Amino acid sequence: MQTHEYDVVIVGAGGAGMRAALESSVRTRTAVISKLYPTRSHTGAAQGGMCAALANVEEDNWEWHTFDTVKGGDYLVDQDAAEIMAKEAIDAVLDLEKMGLPFNRTPEGRIDQRRFGGHTRNHGEAAVRRACYAADRTGHMILQTLYQQCVKNDVQFFNEFYVLDLLVDHDLAAGQVPDHEEVNVAGVVAYELATGEIHVFRAKSVVMATGGAGRIYKTTSNAHTLTGDGIALAYRRGIPLEDMEFFQFHPTGLAGLGILLSEAARGEGAILRNSTGERFMERYAPTIKDLAPRDIVARSMANEVREGRGCGPHKDYVLLDLTHLEPAHIDAKLPDITEFARTYLGVEPYTEPVPVYPTAHYLMGGIPTNVRGEVLRNGTDVVRGLYAAGECACVSVHGSNRLGTNSLLDINVFGRRAGIAAAEYAVDATLVDLPESPAATMSAELEAIRTRQDGERPADIRRALAETMDANAQVFRTEESLTQALADIRALARRYRSVSVQDKSRAFNTDLLEAVELGFLLDLAEVVVVGALNRKESRGGHFREDYPKRDDAGFMRHTLVYRRPLTDGPAAVDGDSDGPFALSSQSDGYQLVLGSKPVSVTRYQPMERKY
Amino acid sequence: MTATLEPAASTAVGEVPTFQVTLKIARYIPSDAPAPAYGEPVPAGTARWDEFQLTVHGTDRVLDALHQVKWDLDGTLTFRRSCAHGVCGSDAMRINGRNRLACKTLLKDLDPSKPITIEPIKGLPVIKDLVVDMEPFFASYREIMPFLITGANEPTKERLQSQTQRDRFDDTTKCILCAACTTSCPVFWTDGQYFGPAAIVNAHRFIFDSRDEGGAQRLEILNDKEGAWRCRTTFNCTDACPRGIQVTKAIQEVKRAVITRTF
């Protein structure tokens, strides 16, 4: 075991992690731990753009962007955070341009902008051109540009190191730490893939930037590596998870494959059609049609299929029609996604419509933070020195449904904020004592999996998990389907206890790491489903067929789910926990305790959401 | 080149057809590994070939077949992968002798009548099976100063750049650093000190960016004996690039810029 000491340790080298590193590394001694080479991160798969009210091509302002974000999130957005994001978006885009990001340009040489779902002029009047973009590889350019700047600033990376544990100086998971007591981060434990060696990183500040968890689903746009590692570790160590029931299904995944085709296609004029050729979004969102927010479009598509107007031999997808667009325009603005259609489905988008169906895309929930990126351990108290940013965090700027482009914005705005806050805190803080044998728990777990001779195969459990999540916790949910999912997840978690791997070696044992990742997925799927069962309303990305209406009186609150030991009486939850949320769900050997947190409402009172 | 698909007898109308393939995979077992779970045990630290017979679907990629092996047959098979749709650059490998991304190569486009050979990319040290040490590759990348270099005065808003100026370097911005080009280059195979196509492509991306002021420095670096002049224009790199970058052309443009100092 090796021990390292840094002022700031950042876990994850996607957009949020590297944006944080650029701020932190110029202020104090910083290391970035990443399970992938930084340029492999899934930020690079983002396509369409990053919104900011630059008003380069038409009238726009950050207040409209704030409103769209709040309405897009079905009013579960913390409005103070959304306002910060929309305001700082402008500098975030300009900063990237100054770092060298090759944005597409207007004829005047300014950063070009285009339309995107849910982004409107003057509070919903019409679609507005707000998304700054670099063809349909904006995320690729952001990832490359941030990595280039990290190379320039000589940021220290530990590549292909898997984080295994988060070290905090109190046992929050026991549920005995009183409110307001000072709790500090101490560091992280990581596993070096190349050697199998365990490393302990002591740090004054830790920034979690580990991305999403799309692999709980079968049909997903997410990378194989998006297994929610950082989120699950925070949860296991007693930090609650916020709003995990809100998972975004992107409307236009390649049918049967889940590979993403950017909303930019519709921003550039593509149209969704059903088996009769009808532009069905006119019925669901008469004003902005195909450019309605993703939750609405995904649900509309699923509904068309359910009512028998799907296409193909099984009537199980709809069509994305680009055939009325000029091939030259497609080549200039959407080169990559049209190539995806050709490569993976053998469809020529110039002349044929592309089969599409919703694909699990983005986790709105995550580790709760405030606007400085500080992680909350209940409704109000922070863990000192612990930060989170990007998809693993829940600020919450996305509420119950994220608008397209706002994730690239989120990682830049809140990655930067977390990096600054973590470094400033570390400058004055002292290292906290490590717990005794800091790596003992995870080392033992890892060794047990690695050396167990016969047992369950990780792939079998993972496939079964993804199947039940797709079948029972996807676009349409009911009490019955969610109860089924929960039973399945718990049965799989029991099988997981005897998981074993075939690769018994230490060097580059990806078999072992996939088994560890599966443990994270099982934990998170359970939180998603318990949150979804508890939220007896429909809001944004969470649609309950048995409760099809939004219920502001009962549920205009953020969910917090805590993992706590089983107790005889009702479990104690710190912070705000009144109303329908004071519940718990008993699992094997622990319980999930549900608390809540109020939504920050500043300018916009909840209204009916129509487009 | 599309192989004829033999639909299985049970295939219903509209089902994706299945067919049989044989994967022939180059294995390398590092010295600490115990006996593999599948196939004959071999002494550690040696290389061997393993064959696997699989039933695959018409939309399956080589990566799907590798996952089938790893998840259902032999968990010790080791390779890198992440995004699975050709944008992260993790899974460059030699497939039937050509460098490609496993996630972007459809099995139906390979000839299923013969075993599909899969080897690690060449010219970098093999760590385990299809995993190579990427550090020398990234070291070359870092040497060409792959970041925008500008003078002191920053504008308050964005720097202006015309559409024509932006188009000038568009092709080389597509690079995902997968190393397919560099490890297809015969010069790189024989001389690991050569910067290689990927590093030059990334130099090109900045040299021809109208906002950049570090072109002269980069050209000086690439005027080295291990620089752009080592390129023998075999076009392997262009053929290998999964992003369709005109790699050889970019290298030629850099060579020309070294001579003329105009860019």
C-alpha cells in the first residue's frame, strides 16, 4: 500500500474534474485520479452544444435561460443555482474559447449559436438560438481543450486508478452523528489497475467528479464505464443521495442500440415521425414541437409506440427524418451523428429516416451540494473539504429534467466553482488524521471477490439488473413495475454477495473491477427505484402512470435517501424530513431512509408546464 | 465488403439475423497470472493465440464479440473500452491486420468464413492481452505543446475567427488520441522515438489555428530528426484513422510549413 498527500484530490477527469483541476492546480498542490485516461471520459461523447445567452445571433439574456432551466426541470430546480449557472454561462463559454476551443463561427467571426430543446425566447414564446457548438462534437472539443490546458499547466494525473473508498473522520453511515457537528474529509482510497496495488490519498479537500450511472439500464447512451462509482461511495459512507428517481431518457437513441443522436439534429430542423408519417410532436407540444424538452419528447415517442404507431417490423421505434435537409448542411452541422446512423444501422440519413427510441442518458440526481460544490450530509450541514461537481452531483440545476446543453454548462460552471472552493479551503485547512487501516474494508472486499473460487458471474447479474431496470423503471413507471424492479434488484444483490471472477491475477484485472462496479450499480439502482416508488406524482423525467399529475403540495421537495443500519423503531433522519418523505425501506442488513430538502424558489412560482 | 449473412433457421421476419464467427485473439499473460480459466494453461509471461467460436447478431461489433468472450467464456481476456461508439478512443486494436476501433467495426463487414484475428496495436509495449502501455504515445503528444499559445492581451469577449479560418484546421480537431494512426506507421514500428502521426496531427491543429501564436515553436520541434521528416507517406495512418482524418495530408502540410514558414 502506498500513501500520498495532496492539498486537493480530484476524483474523475471528465469535464467537471478537469475544469476543477485547472482552478485548483494553480492555487495549491493538486492530484487528479481517473479510472480512464482523461481523454476517454464520456464528456467527449456530448454532441450538440453548450448554452449561454451570448446573444451573438439574436436577442437573448441569462434571465430567459434561467427561466427555461427552471421550467424545463418542472420547477424542482433550485432557482438560486440555476440563476448562477445561466449568468456564469457566458464567461464559461468565453473562457473555453480563450483556452482554444474551436467553436463554429458566424459570418462575422463570432461564436455561432443554434436552437436546442426547451431553450426559448422571452419565457417560452419561440425557440431561441442559444447553444454554442463545435459541429456535433462539442463535448469532444471541450474534453480535448480542458485536457490540453491540463497538459499546459502540468496537472498531475493518476490514470487508470479506480477510487474504492471515501475517507471521512466520522462514521456517518451509522446515523449517530448529530446535526451541526463538524465532519471533515480525510482522503480517498484507490486501486491502481496496472499493478493491483492499493493507494491511499490523504487530502485536505476531495472533489468528486465521477460522472453518471447510465449502466443501471440496458438501453443507454452511456459508456460501459459509467457505473456511478463516486455516487455509490458517498452513499455507502452515509451521505444521502438527492433526487435519484429522476433519470433522463434521451429521445433519439439509435433504435436497439441506444447510441445517441444529438438533439442538435432537431435543432437543425429534423422531424420525428410515426408509422403514418405524422409529425406527432405537433400534438404533444404545439408551440415548439420537436424541440420540446427531452422528458416530453421521450414520453411522446414511447406513447406513439404503445398506441401502435411505431415503425419497423415490431413497431417498436419512431423515425427521425432529416431527408428534407440539404446534404451539405447535414455534413457541416451534423457530421458525426449521421455517420453513426450509417455505421451502426446502415441507414443513409440524406435519403432515409433514422430509427430512434429513447435511451437512458443522464442522472439528474446525485450527491447533494450547495452552489460552492460543498457536499451536504443532510438538508443543511456540509462535510468540510468534500466537494462534488458534474453529473455525480446534484446542485440542483436540472431539477426533474435537464435541458439539452445544460450538462456541458454544469460541468464548466460548477466544476470551476468546486475547484476554486476546494483549493481555497485547502490553503487554510490541515490534513485530518486518517482512520486506522483506511484501506482495510475495501481491500478485504476486493480480495474476497478475487479469490472466491466458485460463485455468481458478474455479467449475469449485471445483465439481469439492466433488463429489469429497462422493463420496470424506464419512461413509464407504476407501483407494480417499480415493486417488481425492487424485488429483482434485492434478489440480485443477494446473488452478488457470492460473486466471483475468473481472472485471479493482480495486474490489469478488469474482470475484478467490473465486479466492483456492479456493486455500485446495484446500490444505485435500489436508490433510484425506492425514490421512484416514494414519489407518487409525475414530474419531469419521472412519470408514474398511476399518479400522472404533478403534485406540488405533496412532492415539491427534493428527495434525500440515506443508507442506515436497521433499527427496531423508526429510523432517525437528520434535517428536514416531514411530510410524505419520513419513510424507510428495509433492505438486507440495512435500510434506505427517506428524507427531503426544500426547493429553492426565488423568481418563478410553479406553473403548469406547456410547450 | 459485406459478407453474405446466413440467417439462422429460427429467424423470424424482422429479427436481426445471427451468424457464426471465430475470433482468433492474441493473448499475452503477464508474469503474475495464474492459469487461465479457458483454454490450455501456459507459462506466465508468454504470448499465445486463443480461438473462440461465437454466435453473433447482424448489428454486433467486434467489441460486442470481445464482451461475449469476456462475460460468458473467459473473464481473463483483457482489453480497454469505454464509450462503445467510436468517440473515446479506448479500443484501438489490430483487426485482421488493420488498426481499427473494435466498437466501430461491424462483424458483418468482416469475412466470417475465416477466423477474425485480433491483436494489440503494434509498436507500444504490451501489458496484458490487448492492452498496451500508452505512456510513450501521450509523451509524444505532450511534446508538441498541444495547447493554444497566445500573446498577453486577452480580449474581453471571444477572439474573432472567420469561418474560413475555422475550417482550415477542422479536420485535425477530430482526433481522439486512439493511437490507431501512430501504431500503424512502419516508421514508428522501427523507430519508437519518432513523434508519430497523432502528435503531428495535434501540432497541425494548432499551427493552422489563426488564433495561435506558437506555430514557429512547434515547427522547430517537428523539424527534428524524429519529427515530420521521418514520414514516408505510406498512408497507413490515413487508412487507420477511425475519424476519417486526412492524416498524411496534415503531415505533408506541416512539412511544407517547416520549409516555407507560412501557415
